[in-house]
Amino acid sequence: MQSAILRARLESALGERISSPVTDVERRVLESVPTGIAPLDALTGGLPRGAITEFFGPPSSGRTSAMISILSEATARDEVCALVDGNNAFDPKSAAAAGVELNRLLWVRCRKLDQVLKTTDLLLQGGGFGRVVMDLTDLPLSHVRSIPLASWFRFQRTIERTPTVLVVMSPESIVKSAAALVLRMEMRGTDWSTLLNGLNSNIEIVRSQRSRPLKSYVRVYLHSECVR
Amino acid sequence: MFACIYIPNASGDAHAALVHCAKMFSPRAENTSAGTVVFDIEGLERLFGSYSEIATKVAGEARARGLEANVAVASNADAAICAARGFGGITVLNQGTEEKRLRDLPLSVLSPSPEILETLERWGIRTLGAFAKLPAADVSDRLGHEGIQLHKLARGAGLRPLVPHVEPLRFVAVTELDYEIVTIEPLTFILSRMLDGICTRLRSRNLATHEVHLSLGTYVRVLNLPLPVRNPKILTKLLILDLEAHPPGVEVRRVEVEAIPAKPRVVQSGLFVPLSPEPEKLELTLARVKAVVGEENVGSAEILDTHRPDAFEIKKFGVINERGLKPATTGPRSIALRQFRPPFEATVQLRNGLPMWIAFHGVHGPIATASGPWHTSGDWWRPTMWDREEWDIEVLDALYRIYYDVHMDRWYAEGVYD
């Protein structure tokens, strides 16, 4: 009640000089781009442009497959993408087999966390990339946790009025409230015959700036054709 | 009116001196052939006097350079050339008198082809006057197009336009310093000023540059750009980033910058063009990223045409211009492999030839499922040969690719399926 009164007084004092001084600057409708994973797009409505999307989960949960799918979808639409690879783990062969146009993908191979942060900053400042993927999955957890929240908000501010999508891949949720969409991935069973056929991945919405759907998770089957 | 300077059997230096001599009188000078330079002297009377005075002054200039040249003035370039080649010293042919004055000159002044010269000599024709008397239609029938051209020249009736010699444009700036520079930072201001001037000159000729040569005394760097640029700020920043990555390591007393000119990029933009970085800005961003992670770690991957595992190379990244709508891929998705580079050495326990337990880089435990072996080998004739048996395994709710190196007799973890 106190805050409502304070707000009314402020608005009347500032009058016509500033319209709506204590409301959000802009309630933008976030444009979305598809991930290439149809069930996930149906669940989330796609990845919001001008915002951060985070995928996190343990090894073999399908994070890299989601990343490859996002890049494949973007490069198929002639957009130029960048991958800031935290530990030089990207496999171009399986990415190309999954449909990523490698000549539209800028691959930056880093070895240290500060290189990842500086490079991401430069790429976002430079602008013009459809997707910038920041892959932190293989970096030590203690290092990843040490990234200050201010860095994420800086990234978010840099891209918020641009069509760039910043995708962060991490072992655990680190972007917190700076992310527009946070997705947890988990492996839910593998499919073996005499060889590895695929795996089931569970993708759950942890945080979304959009209205939360009735169902908060989706199960995706990832086959092994492109790696064998 | 045209003047011609001629020296028989001129060397390269002598010819260059002739061109320079002609350029002192007129910017419209034609580099006709070795030892022959023709230039336009129309309208120079107010500056240098009558045509005979101009011819005398030209001969004097040539003499000052140590050259004894024949100088001829005529109403057309070809008549001037014939006169300079045929008469010694200074010759002035007034308009309308060319045919009469040239008639006693030998055919060699026309520089005909050996076949035509031989034919004319067989006919008993040895002077321009004799050749000019032949009917043009018959000359055309017997000697063809070249014969007609020579016939016109023999009558002193050349009408071709002059083809002026244009010096190749060079965009160079040089700064001599009073004191040595040992750090890169002060160079920023010097390079900025020099490139500003070069880019202004480039812009005035509607040109840009795709190659910049920087000489710091004996230290030389060449900056190759994927597309022509004429923004001095971008060029300065790129040169400074390049110098930071490759420091000169010498004291700098002299700075020379040369921009190789190129036609500027013309882009038709559109409303529905997909998102891509501006090429000039991208080049700067890439240079900055290279300064952070190293040049070899930035680019786009190119898969090599081999079955060797993890075979790729990094090539320079540039925005691709060709576009085309491709079907978006929304089918079933595939597992991706994350590579361990270099692979982790692993300890593997086998039972009946199947891996049962593994330990590597913080991962250890029983293998729940294993699929393999997939045997691959190649390049046996090279030192980089490989021979291995690959397995897909499930350990502690994660899927890995491991392999047994047959030659090393060791196990390695190559990557994780994710």
C-alpha cells in the first residue's frame, strides 16, 4: 500500500515531463526463433531474440545436441553464427552431419574462462550474429560459478535491442535472472541394440519470461546417425 | 599539334628520361614504343613560344639529360613519329605539308611487318612517296587492313587519338621521426594521421584498399583484407592489433604506409537479407578476438577429405554472400559428440574381450553397456598412421566414445556423447 501511494505521488510530481516514470521502460514482445527441435519449440515458443537462453545439465543430457540443432537451424536460414568454445570440444564432423553450415559458423577455441568472457563480449559488441553460443560445459564448475552476475546482465543489456540470441551451455544454472529462458536437460534412458541407437532427453523449463505453459517439460529422442 | 621525341636503340633508362622530358611540357604524353614518345602540344604556344621554339626547348631538355634526340612537330601524332624517325635534329611539319615532306623517307619509318616490307620492296617501292601514290583500293586488295593503315600513314594522314601514359597511382605516406619509438602506442597517432591522408586520397578517386604495407624501418608487415576498406579508423585499429600480435622488436625511426588501391565494395541491401555482421566491423572484431585467443583458434572449420578421426582445419572466417533458402531441418535430432582434445588416457579392464570397468580423468566405474569394436585404420605409409578399435560405452549415466590404440597398446577416452 505504501509503495502504491509513493508511486502515485511520484507520478503526479513528475507530471507530464516523464511519462510513467516507475513502470517498465518497454514491455517488448520478444520475437522468437526456432531451435530445430519441434517438441521444444512447441513447448517454449522458440528462443527469444535479444535475450539470453541457458541450457544446463550433466554430461550426455543432450545439451550439445540442442546447441548443434540451434546452429543448424540458424545457418540453414543464412544467418551467421558464432560458437565460443570454452574447452575446444566442438566436433565439426558431427555438426556438419547434423546440418550445420560450417562456413557460416565462426568457431573460437578458448582454453580459459576469461578468454570465453572477453570473446563473447567482443562478438556481442561487434554485432550481426544471429546466434552466439557460449559453451561452458567442460570448464571447471568452480570457475563457471565465479562468473559475476553483472557479466550476464551486461551481456543481456548489449543484445537486448538486437536480433542476436545468446545461448549459454553450462553444467548448472548460472545465468539466473539475466536469462529470458532457462532449460534443464537430463538423460532419461538410452537405446541400445548391438550398437548405440540413441538416447532420450528430458528438457524442462526452469525459467521463462513468457507465460508458463501448462506442461513444463518435453521428452526428446536423439538418434545416433550423425556420430556413427 | 603533336611533338615526338625519338632516340634510336634507346635503353630502358633513356626511354624513362624521354617520358619525363615530355611530361615537363604536357601531361598528355604517349609511351609509343622504346625510344619514341609523342605528346600533345596544342595550346602551349603562350607558354613556350612557336612550335619550332617548343621543339628546340624539348631537344634542349633531352640534351640536358644527356640524350641526343630527334624532335618533330606535326599536326597528327603519326606524322610526327614518322618525321622524328626519318629526319635528324628538329623538324616542324606545317599542316597540309605532311605528305610532301615525308615522301622521301624510307618505308622503315612506318615500322611495317617484315612480310609487307618484303612485298613492297619486291614491287620496287622504297619511299613513303612511292607508296602513297598507289591506289588505296588496290593496296587494300593486296595488302589487307595493315596495308591500308600504312598507306594512310605514308600520306601523313594519321587520325588516331593519343593514348596518354598514366603513371600507376601510389598511395604512400612516409614519416621520418626525430626520436626512436620503441612501444606501439605512440604509433597509433602517427598511423592514424598517415592513414587519414591516404584514405582521403582514395576517397577522392572513389577507391578503397584491400592491402596495406607497413614498413617500420626494416620491419615490414602486410595487412590483407578480405574486402576493400577506406575507413582510416578501421585500418589504424587493424594495423595496431596486427603489430600487437607481431611486435617489431626494433626501434622505429621511419614509418611508411602504402595502400594498394582497389575498387570499393558495392552492396545492394534489402529488407529480407538474413542477419550477418558488417564485413568491415567483422574484420575488426576478428582481429580483436585473435588478440585474445590467438590467430590459430579463430575461424571456420573445414573437414578434411580423410577418414582420420577428428580431421579438420581452421580457415579464415569471412561472411558468405551467396544466399538461398534451404529447407529448415525439423526432423529427428541427432546426438552430438564432444571431443576431448587431446584424448584422455584411460585404464580399462576387460572380460571376454569386452570392456567392463574404466577410469579416466575423474570418471571411474563399471561399464553398464558397451558396443563395439569398430576398427578403423589408415595412412599406414605415413608417420601419422592410425589403427584403433572404437567402443561406445555407458558409464555412470553418461555415454562416452573410447578407443584402443593398437600400436600404442593403450586405451583412450575420445569424447562424450551429449
